[in-house]
Amino acid sequence: MEQLRGTGVALVTPFKADESIDWNALEKLIDHVINGGVNYVVSLGTTGETPTLSAEEKLDLIKFTFEKVKQRVPVVVGIGDYNTRDVVKRLETCPLDQAAAVLSVAPYYSKPSQEGIFLHYKAIAEASPKPVILYNVPGRTGRNMTAATTLRLAHEVENIVAMKEASGDMVQCMQIIRDKPDGFLVISGDDAIALPQLACGMDGVISVAANYFAADFAAMVQAAIVNNFPAARQLHYKMLEAFDLMFAENNPAGIKAFLHHAGIVENAFRLPVTPVSHELNAQIKAFLDKYK
């Protein structure tokens, strides 16, 4: 799993004004992030507006991403749901031959117990033909996966190899880093606090911001990994205001506004996601006008 150290980017799904997938824009975005120096890409993460995609579209996106990445960097595929049996079925039918790993979000809405979360992931890991990356994001799922549950999975389930941690709880993150098994990767899912998390010992970031700030974000992460924190801090503070603007109203509405100003994607969504407000869009444009 060394190939998943560093910067991963959770790709947005570009849409046209008629809400169809904009394949040309997605190809442009893939080239942008790879040329910027990211270490791998994530297809079908929550930033990709996966709840609004049909099963057929998800398969098409996986295949298209493999085709356009052309093995320049590894591809991680997001496959998660609150229905364990459905995730297991999708793992058996999705085209994962070229995938480096599967990123699976913790079960949402039903708010299961910690034992339920453990058994959910155990079933997924046993069914998956690829290594599994846990994903804890309680702000979206409604239930935090505790450090104890994460560590139990890391130690007891062989095919679980990494964790994307987006709880924002630094103490929980440090407990996982301290007690994880050798070789188990702990990956930040919070752009704004990725630098202090890297300083604590995380192995990288799966980033939203890197869709736009691919070069600067990848350089920040790489500098931190080699303990060049003066350089990493400089880049972190350069982007800090952008992190606030990006998540002020909604993800991925924020990052799509940035990418729209860059001419990479249209500012288009499927409901219930809508574009950022005029006020926030003006703030984003003002920030980018002075960003160098």
C-alpha cells in the first residue's frame, strides 16, 4: 500500500447544464490533477455526488477513469452504502481489476452500533477482491467510528489496510496512529487540518481541495511527509482561506465553483446540491484573483 502514501484526490463528477455527465471535463480534470503531481485518484467518492448517480453511470465512471488515467497513477474506487448486502453484491460485479483499493464509507443514516460497523466492514473486506480502506466521516454518516473499532478492524481483518479519517477529532486520530498495526495507513480526510495530522504521523490525505490546488496541495503533503515543515506550513497557510471558502456552504458545490473559475468544469449539479450563493462565489473569485 506504499503507492497510497501522499496525496489522493476525490474527483468531482462534472455535469453539463442538462445534468448529463460531462466526460470531456472529467478527462480534463484527471489530466489536471495528475499533471499537478497527485499520487492517486479516487473515483466515486462522496465528492463525486455519488448519491445522485445511477448504477449504470457509476460503472461507466469507473471504466472511464481507468481508461483516461492510463495507469499513470493508482485508482481507488469508492463503494459504500448503509446496506451491507448491497455493498457486497456491488463488490462482486464492479470492474475492479485495475483498482488499487476500495474506499468504503461507514454505513450512514441507520446509525448502527460499533459492533454493527465492525461486522459491516468485516463482511465487505471478506467479499472484496481488493484491499479495503475504511472511511470515517461522522458529519455525513451520523455515527462516529471510534478509535477502538478502527483498531479492532485494522488488527483483526486482514484485507483492511488503511483508514481515511474525517472525524476532525485529533485525539481520536492520534490514538489510531499510536496503536495501529505496522503497514496500516492512516489518511486524513480533512483538508484544513491535514498538516497537523501529517505532523502527528498520518500517511497522506484524500483531498477535495487537490481537485483545484493539485500542485500546491501535493507539494505540501510531500514536504510534510519528509519533515520539511517550514515549506509545508508556507503552502498550508497559502491555501487556508480557500479551505474555508470551499466548505462554507456545501461540498462539492464549493470545489466546483473553484474549478468553474479555472475553466475545467461547468458549475452544474443534480438536486439536492445547488451552486454556491452569489456572495460566496464572489468571495471565491476574489480569492483566486489574488492567489499566486
